[in-house]
Amino acid sequence: MKRLGRHILAEFTGCDSELLNNLPAIESILKEAARQAEATIVDSVFHRYNPHGLSGVVVIAESHISIHTWPEYGYAAADVFTCGQQVDPWKACHYMKEKLACADMDAREINRGIPDSEDEILPHKPAGADHVADRVT
Amino acid sequence: MKRLGRHILAEFTGCDSELLNNLPAIESILKEAARQAEATIVDSVFHRYNPHGLSGVVVIAESHISIHTWPEYGYAAADVFTCGQQVDPWKACHYMKEKLACADMDAREINRGIPDSEDEILPHKPAGADHVADRVT
């Protein structure tokens, strides 16, 4: 595989249920997780559902971090997708585990890229390229 | 596992490179993919990078659909995360494959939920609950 990205899928269980319903707290945790991974935050969206649960996505120049919470089960599903060699998705993951007061994290890393190609690790963009934040919605 | 969601990770290769750099077209494809899956769109963010490549996320009431494109390789990484029994994430996936003029799709479905629990399939929210779109950023 020509690897272009690393994608961590994490199941957080035994979390603080009140926290999983606290939108400003979850937003703050996800954004700080991005910083911990040394990612560049581009934009974010957060939503609260009725009667409970949140969804949040932080778009980073290196891909995204998302979370969906089920406070009723003390459970959150997160994913951290990063590209490039500068960013460590596990730093974001472990930061979230700690801040969600999570009793157990079951996480797996999946390589993303072009299958059936010679093994190679490629950056997302030429080094030093800046992102252009064209917000359209 | 107590399954709460289905997460498809798809590698789209041999895509139309110009299309992968066309922000309005990709936005339209992702939103229509959500509708094809019978998901409810809550919000979305799309960004173009310099010199090329896009990131887009559509937050749906049932979780999210994301895409990150590498036009220089004719490649896009997508993920479709859904919960509940009403939404079929594969419909979104196949719709994207077709519209991206993708030569090959390598996709896998991963169950998301609470590990080490009795096998059970649970909805995200009580049936009929409406989402509350609290936009905070």
C-alpha cells in the first residue's frame, strides 16, 4: 500500500456520562486533542442531540478528529485520521481517553492509502504548503 | 460487542483528478450521498488546500460522512459512520464511488460499539427523538 494516512478508531467505555453530554467541554477536549497531536485546526462543528448525545468533528489540515457520544452507555466512538509525518494521532487519542475519564479504550490503527501499490509512505501535501480555508457552508 | 454503529472506510482509487479538486462538486456529492443513505444532514464543512486536495465532512444525525482527496494520485479516502437501523451506509459509499468516476473501491465495514459486551444491536437514540442543532462554532 502507498500509505497516505493513519486512521485510529477508538471505543471509549466507562466514561463520565455527564461529560459526554457537555458540549463545550467535549469541544474543548477535541480541539486540545488536535493541538496535542500537533495538528492544525481548520474548522469544527459540534451538535447536541435530543434527549442526549453529541457529535463533534474538528477538521484539521491533516484530515479530521471526530467523536460521537452515547452518555446513556458511558460510551464514545472517536476517530483520528491524520496524514503527514509531523502529526501523531495517538497523542490525540490518549489525550481524549484521559480527559473523558474513560475506564477503557479499545483502539486500532488502520493504514489509509492506495491499495495494491508498492509500499511507500507519502505526505499529503508538499512540505510547507499552507492550507486555504475556503469555507463554503 | 454491543453494536451502536457501522463504520465504512473506503479507499477510492483511479478517480477523476479534476473532480477531486472541485469543491462545490465534492460538497454536492457528499450531501447527496447522505440523502441516498436516508440520513439527516445536520451540518457540513468543506475546505480546499493549497496547492490541491480537499477535506469535507457532513455531520448527519446518524454520525458523519467524510472525504479527504489527493487529486495528484486520483485518490480519495472516505468514511461513512452511521448508527440506527434506518440508514444504509453502503448506499452512500456506492453513490460516492459512482459519482467520483472511481475505477476501484476498496472498502471495509467495522462495527463500532462497546467491546466485551453481550452481542446486541442498539439504536443511537430512542426512536423518534429529534436532534437539536446547537451550533457552537
